[in-house]
Amino acid sequence: MNLDFWRDRRVFITGHTGFRGSHLALALKNAGALVFGYSLPPATNPNFFEVANIGQGMNSTFGDVRDAAALKAALEYSQADVVFHLAGGGGLRDSWDRVSDTYSSQVMGSINFLEALRETATVRAVVMMSSDKVYRPQAGADLKESDPLAGSSPAATAKACTDLVLESYLQSVFAPEKYNKHKIALASARMGAVIGGGDFANESLIWQLAQAAQGGLDLPLKNPDSIRPWMHVDDGVSALLTLAQALLEKGPQASGEWNFGVGADHQLPVGQAAQIFKAKYLGNPFQKFELTTKGSKHGLLNCEKAQAELQWQSQVSAEQALQKTAEWYKQYFG
């Protein structure tokens, strides 16, 4: 990831007030980019956007991606050549409590976004945030970009629908063979949940662990044997920036779907991750033990394409990710 590449570059982010969007905006600001954001106000209190003062030094607009006119106006005002579309997210579990809102914000919001791109004169590269949950699970196999899509919740299904919408635009309006006319390269970045400082979502395990550690309590875990991949938000941000740079430099050759994730060595049972987090938070040693296979596993993304063509791979180990996250929350509470 070349941070110098972003100096003085105009960048537009939807969803810049969310956890991942705020970290992306911060990284771009630190790299010297001119950052413009369009998003609903932060969904939680506290939130990383306000705690880290993300809005300072950037142009921030509060708006809904379902408001097509406002979204188009904000995009045109930015005169950005790179766009990251992260808006329209939400938790998997709470999406069942707001099914209609989930589909309208993700699917129709993305359509409004893609339609606004048709009339822009400056945009050259677009990265749309997707999810590892768009795939149909396959036992014993890493998930590849060519695998069939599915969805186990409204949030996951809406992301899969959005990926199909993007594919339709890549087959028509923004087709590679028409690149000399529209000059826009688009891609979907599929990755799982990330951890890091500033995640204050109610359903976030890390936020619950941080509050328990601060209070000197042990957090009861529902599925301590569930094996999950642990990816740090810094790796997630580097994936988005690396893909956007490739779109600018390679054009339609970098368009399409891309997996970004961690390897099997980043997998830990929830119970062990909780022990490591608490130990790092309190400054205590923890007992390492071998990964067991008795727990349920979350599907791993096959990232060979990103490794081979973008030279991208995760840099932060699971233990390092938990340590960095624990240190952030300790400083926050301190």
C-alpha cells in the first residue's frame, strides 16, 4: 500500500461515519488526501467518528443514500476521482428487526449511487464494500469469487443483491469494452468483519469484552468454541486502498469481485480470543494452546487472486490484532 499515492487526491466516501468508514477516512486524511464524506450521522454513542474527531480536516455531509438528489449533489461537489461506497451496512442480527430498511438502504442506495456515477465527469475508480456473507457456505472449502451467492439474513442477502446489481452495471453501462467512453473502473471488495479500536456497536463482541475488562468482569460467552477469523481494521483499510489504486492504474483489468481476508493461522476460538484480549488489556500473560477443531468454523475467503494480482495480504496477526485493539480501548477508558 503506497500512502504517497493518495496525497492531494480527491476521495469521496459514503458511510464515512461508520466504524470501517471512519478508519478509512482517517487513513486517507493522514496520507494527505482531500476527503469528502456522505453518510447518516453516527449510529452509536459513543462512536469512533466523534471520538477520533474524524470530521475535522475533511468535508462531511450528513445524508441518506436513498436520497438520490442529495447523494448526486454531494458527489458532484467533491469532484473526486476515487469513490468508496460503504454506506448501507448494518449488523446481521439486527437486520431482522428492520428488513425493509436494510434492503432499501443497501440495494436502492447502491442503485442511486451507481446512477449518480453515470453523470459524473471526474470519477475514475470505484470500490463498493461487500461481505464474506454473500457466499453460499461450502463445507471444507475456501470461498472463491466465482462461488455462488446466497444470503442467510436480510443484511447478507442485500449485499448479495448489491453485488448482482454491480455485475449488471459492469455488463452494460460500465462495461470494460466501453471504458474509453465512461472511463470508470468498478470493483466489489468482499471481506468479513474486522476488529479494532472504536467499534462501539451493541452487538460487537470486542466492545462487550472491552467493557467487561474495564469493569474487572468475565464476559459470559454464548459460543466460546466457535472458530472465527480475526482481521484487524488496518488490514481492511489497506485492502480498500490497494484495490482503489489498482483500479486507477489498471482500469477495467482490476474491475469485478475481490476477496480480502485472513489465512487459517488467523483463526481462533472465541473463548481463546477473549482470554487474549483480557490478558492484553490487563497486561497479564496468557496461556497459548493449540487450535481445536471441535467448534463451528466460519468460512474462510480464498484470497489468492488479491495476493497474486494486487500483491495484497493481511499483515496483522490475530494476536497482534487483539493486542492493538485492547490497547486502544484501555487508552479510551483511561
